[in-house]
Amino acid sequence: MQTSFKDWWTLWKGNLNLFVLMTTFFGFWFAPERAESWPIFIHLMLGTALMAFGASAFNQIMEIDFDKLMKRTADRPLPAQRMSIVTAFGCAWFFSAFGLLHLALKVNDSTAWLGAIVLGTYVFIYTPMKRKSSWNTMVGGVTGALPPVMGWTAGGGDWYAWMAVGLCALLFFWQLPHFFSISWLCRDEYEKAGYKMWTNYDNDGAKMSKLCLIYAIVLLFSVVGVALVPSQEFPIWLIPAGVLITMPMVIKAWRLLPSFSLLLDDEQRRVKARQLFFTTLWWLPAIFVTMIIAAEF
């Protein structure tokens, strides 16, 4: 049984977890004691990466039979039998345990507890919930919104501070248009595998477009809210800049509404949904880089 590094990277969901590490970094950047906390930054990133990799491995172990049914996941190392379950299980346990322990010993208790919440909800609530309730997306959204708060607490901030709440809100509401668009594009495979998604059987995209538009608008207001957090003293120009960065997502979701999309054939509708999905990909680094520039200059 040959296992390549690409197989390990897939087991760890490396590309997805690069976004987790990126948001953790941005949370650390805005933390109140960042300047004094740089020595623990490497420990933060290492512990978070291992925890995220371990959680992803657990997720794929639990979903082997379902991954076999979907074209986009059938070639993962476990369903394709290029890696044994025992090997993946050992990796999942070691990475998860070592990552959390590293956060507790080398960063601080608050960050480790947040990491434990991320790991626990992802593995024990979100993963099994995907086959039972379409509300799994909301649970997954909470899990994905906590890494920047981990960065914030690692830099000396309190998890309940307004900026921590704001960063959490940005990530939560960003994830919804991101996941609704991709789940609609893959709805046939999700239906076949038995996953419960709000976009299942939404052939004309009516439900998907409305959900994406609602949460893109909420995201727009969240950006404005974060720009007004008193403790950060962001310059006023961050508000129009944030609106400018977020409006393409709102517009692309609006153009998918039934009043527009019914005039399109299925392939044209899918093209516009992919455009919305790719807009969510560049939005995340764009908004955080803009916030850093605003905070520093």
C-alpha cells in the first residue's frame, strides 16, 4: 500500500486548513499583547495546525463509506484504499492530542480550550450531523469561526472581547455564502451520499441564492461593525473599503435570485454560482489585509 505526501495532505485537508491557519494568524495580529507574544506565535501555529489536521483525519475516517459515493471525494486515500484506517486513526489521535497539549503548555489555557471546542464540535457534532440535519452548516460555521479567536487569546486578549466577537462574526457569516454556493454546485453528490444540506433538491438555485444574499448582507454589516470596534481605533475609511470589498459578493448572490437565474440555463447558473464561490475565496484575505493596513497606517 503506497501512501504519498499528497495522500497525507488530503487526509489533513491541507488546502482547507491553510485558511484556518491564516485566520488564526489574523486573530493574533489584532491581539492587544501581540508585540510581547511573538515568541509563542510559532507554538500557536504548530498546535493549531496539528489540531486541525487531526480533526480532518477523524472526519475522513468517519465518512469513508460516504466519500466512496461522491466523485469529488472517492479518490481520497481512505476510500481509495491507499492508506489503512489504523494508520489514519493513529495520525488523527496523535495530531489532535499533541496539538491540544502543545497549545495548553506553550500558549495558554484559553487558546487550548477553544481548540478543544473546535475539535470536539467538528468531530462529534458537525460530522455525524451532516447525515441527520441540514443545520450542520451552522454548527460547522461556529467551528470555523473560532480559529481567529484562538489567535486573539494567544496574543493576550479575552475571548469575550468585542474584537474577538467581531472576528468570530466575520468568519461565521463569510462561511455561509461560501458553503451554500459549493454545496449547491455539488448537490447531486451530497444527495447521493445521504448528506442533509439546505441546497439539496434546489435545482433552480432559489433557496441557495436567497441564503447567500441574506448572509452576504449580514456579512456587510458585520464588516461595518468590526470597523467601529472602539478598542481598535480603526480609521473611518475602513468602512467604505470594507463595503467595497464585500459588495461583489452581495451582487453575485443577488444575480442568482430566481428573477434573474430563471432566464439562464443550468450551466450558466452553475457558472454564476462558481463565480460567487471564488469571490468568497478572495474576500477573506482581502478584508483582513485591508484591516491590517487600516490598523497599522
